[in-house]
Amino acid sequence: LTYVVAGMSCGHCKVAVTDEVSNVAGVDAVDVDLDTKLVRVHGTGVDEAAVVAAIDEAGYDAVQA
């Protein structure tokens, strides 16, 4: 799953998003690219709404890419 997450610009942003999304059931790995503003989520049976909610909890808005 890939999401565009505007507003991420620093290491703290990356850690916040990674930590929140990593807690979603089924997520095995999270890749955050600050340059492209993309968050890639790897795993099985991942609930997309839960990922968006986790990104929101970290303080950002996500749009599926």
C-alpha cells in the first residue's frame, strides 16, 4: 500500500509516522520517503482505513497513491 502524506519534512515526521503505522495489525514494514512524501506499507491483511487513521494520529493527512 502506498500513500501520499503531505507535510512531512524532517526526521521527527518520519519517526512519528513509522511508529504509528507500525502498530497497525498486519504491518510488517513501513518505508517513509520525505523527498517524495510517500509512505509505503508492507504486510498482509492490512486494514487501509487503520493505516490512514494511524497517519492521522501522527498528525498528517494521507491520500492513497
